[in-house]
Amino acid sequence: MRWSSSVRLLGLPLLSVAYGPDVERGEIRGHARGVLAIGDMAIGFIALGVLPRGVIAIGGLPVGIVAIGGISLGAFAMGGVAVGLAAFGGLAVGAIAVGGLAVGYFAAGGVALGRYVFSPAESDEQAREFFRIWMPWLKRLMPGVPLGT
């Protein structure tokens, strides 16, 4: 399936959709390129798909400034496995990491490893203060761990 809108912005179709193989183009997977790209391999400002790349990327293996999906890589990453400046996920790795297993400079989670950690097993004063100010909602996720006032 291939479709692109006739409306263009910055030389790209406003919407591009590409799924599945295209024998004529020699593509095994659909390559969508547009402002909003949806496909097996999607590249756009907003990209949705199996392997999306964009400012906002959502899908199986997203790469973007904001990446949301199974295994995410981005400045702000959320997913089962999240790697980024700020990472949120089952396994989160980043300068700021929040997850079941969190590895980062500031880390919060069930198991937290890093310079400043906030977890049921260990809670640094600096981590408590950082997460109290920047992520007060963590208090609800870990009710047994004192976050401070």
C-alpha cells in the first residue's frame, strides 16, 4: 500500500503512507516520507511505524527527539526499553532514568543505579529533592518511599 497527499509542506507530502513490499520500487518494506509519515519505515516530523524516525517517533523501534515504543532511542524516550537524555520504561537508561530498572545520573525505580538514586532500597537526599521538584507524580508510583515535602 502506498499513498501520499498532494498537499506539500517544505517539499514533503503532508501525509505519506507506505506498508508492505513494492516490487516495482524494489522495496521489501514500505518507506514513507512526509510531514506525517506512516509505514514500515517512516521518516517525518511525526513518524509512526515499525522503524519510525522523526522529531516525534512512535512505533516498534522509534528514533527521535521524542521516541515512544518498544525499544526507544531519543532525547525523551519512553518504552519497554528506553534510552535517552530522559528515559522512562521497563529498562530506562539516561541522564534521568525512571523505570523498573533505571540506570542514570538521576535514577528512580524498583531497582535504581546511578549517582543519585530514588528506590525502595536506597534514597539519596539529592535524588529525593530532584524528583520532588521535577517529577512529583513519582510519589504516587512508589508510596512506600518517602519523597519529602
